[in-house]
Amino acid sequence: MTPQQARRVLAGFVQSEPSAATCNECRVIAVRTTLSTIDIRWVGFPDGSGTKLKLPLTQLGHLHCQGRDKGIYVTGYLECRADNGKNVRINWTQATTGMPNRLAAAIHALQQEAERFASVEEETRFQQALAQYRGAGSKPQSPSGDVSRLLDEGQAAVKVKDFISAAELYLQAGEMYPTWPAGHFNAALVLGEMGDYEFAIREMNRYLALVPAAPNAHAAQQRIYEWEHKASEQI
């Protein structure tokens, strides 16, 4: 399952089973994903109070999904627990078979993507490329080929406000061409726009590491401070 398919499964679960999905005795009303988190929102019974839970994908220490066919309906549940101690259990009764496996596969696919972009190996590759960039006598050439295509597709996704797809495309371009400053800058902006502050801060720091004297360096640093503040409010 691709990350794009996984997000459709998670978003579609709430729409297809709105009366059945419950979370900690509350009804789930939305499941939102970024590149690093799953945000689950629900309303309580009987007062209708709302709340939400943010699960960091790279820190999920427990994931269990199970279903049982009772003849007329399929009952099941999904349990997640993050390393910071937060946990959630979603229960449902619905008529669609295979949902437990699809939910587990969807979250696993998003975990793999988050771990890929946040891995130690990925950071090591960037630091090595940065060292070579700083030691080079000339600036790197503008991206071409597959990298240029990814950046163009990222810009097209931004125009239709598909920020997750844009961020994925920019980060993929960054993997292939880690010393292209504009790629990191654009990635940071779209990541910040969708509230993925951890990755946004990292990408903007990479931009500043590549071009510390950029005309917009002060504004970029201010963005980092803003995202750090917003990230602290989410804890």
C-alpha cells in the first residue's frame, strides 16, 4: 500500500462508518495525517465535547488491529500507543470486511514513509552532501531530469493546495539532490502550512545551512521560531 492509498483508507474510514467508529467511548469525526503524525479527532457522549490525539508516526511503539466476522456485521478495533504514553483505541461495527487489515496496513505504510524521511541514514547523507557543497569551488547546477520533474510536480500540487503531496515530492527531490536550497525551502513552507512542524523546522534549517547569507535568511529564521512555538503548544 502506498502512502497516498493509506491516507485515503484512513480518511475514508470515518466517512464510510460515521455512526460506528468510536474512540475511548467517543465518536471519531476525523482522521488527519501529515508526514509525521496521525491526528484523531472525536466528540464525546453525551455532551458532544470535542478533543483530539496526535500520534507521532516515528514513535508508535504498539500497533494492533483485529476484526471478527459476526455474520451480519464485522466488529473490530485498532489500538495505538506512542512512546510518550498517549494511546488510543478505535472500535467499530461495520459491514465492510477486511477493514482491520486495511487500517493496520495503512498506518504501517505511513510509518515506513515517516521513518524513511526521518532516518539517521537520511540525515547522514545530507550532512555529507553539505560538507561537499561547502568545500566546492562552484555552486551546484540547477536540477534537471527526475529532480526537476519532482520539483515541478510539487509546485503544481501547491497550486491546488495538496500540501501533503507537495511535501512528499519536495522531500523526494531533496533525497536525490540534497544541496539544492530552494527544494528545502519549498518543502519547509508546505510542511509548516499543514502543521508538520518537526519536518518543517528541519527543512528550513537545511536551507539556512546551505545559504546562510540568503536575502530571506532572517525571515526564514523567524519562521523556525514560529514553528518551534507552535510545536510546543501541541505537546
